[in-house]
Amino acid sequence: MATAALIIAIVSAAFAACAALIADKAQKEAQKHNELIHNHNKLSVVPFLVYDTSLDSAPGLFVIVRNAGLGPAKITRFNVSFDGSPIEGANDGGEENVFNELRKRMKCFNWISFQPGESLIVGQESYLIEYLPPKMITKESQKEKDIFIECFKKLKFEIAYESFYLEEQEAAKWDGSTI
């Protein structure tokens, strides 16, 4: 009788140990699956900022930044430099400083700046700078356009941004000297 009880106890313990091992394995697989889902979700909302540039008069003279990624881009830093020197105020909402600095060199343009915390949603684009041609073309307006193009080639933009999951992305850089 005691032997039968002992056998039953051993078999029960073996079954319990097997059940514990299966439960442990199932929990590890569930954790791995959750990590995969989390990584997939992170990848499915990664932003990617790109620049579109035109020096052709037909569509206009401009630099556009566009979010070509899969998720929103939260701006963390916005830097502008002209002729190798940083323009103060671009990153802290001091866009008037940038505008005035550029206005010293060229006219007939529109300008926008980003502040940290602003976002670009998927597919959204913003003109960073664009030439605004006058209604009548004159020698003076052609000279302004030429000055704009020369200044355009001395501009550099750098936008640092992060994803929805607060992961810093590689900064989007644009260098006018390369066009």
C-alpha cells in the first residue's frame, strides 16, 4: 500500500515538474512574442525626413522638408547656417533673427522655422525657404533672383528629430552647396 502511494506521489511530482517546465517555456515564448510585437510597432512608426529642392523657375526656387516615414517626427533641434556660420535663434523660436539675418543678403523670399516639440506627420511637407518672384519681371528682379540663388547655395539646414517612441533618429541635413 505504501509502495502504491509512493509511486503515485512520484508520478504526480513528475507531472507537476513537466507542467512547470511547459508553463515556463510558454511564458518565455510569450515574452519573446511581445518583444517582437513591440519592435514591429516601433519600426512601423519610424519617421524619415527628406528634403526636396528646386532651383528651376517653373516650379519655383525652394527647399521643402517632408516626412516620408511611417510615423510622426517630433522636432528636437533646428539649426540653420549661412556661409559656414550658424544663425542664432533658429532652434529656440527666434525665427525673426534668422529672417533678419537672411533679409540682409536677399529679398523676395518666404521663410519658416521649427521649434523643438513641433511635429511633422506622415506625408506633411513644409517650405523652409522659397523665392517669391515679383509680378513683373525686370532687370532688378532678375538680379534679386540671382542673389537668392547664390545665397541659397550658402545655406545649410539640420533638423534633429525623434520617433513616437522617443528614439532619436539620424538628423536630416541639407547643404545648399551641393546643388
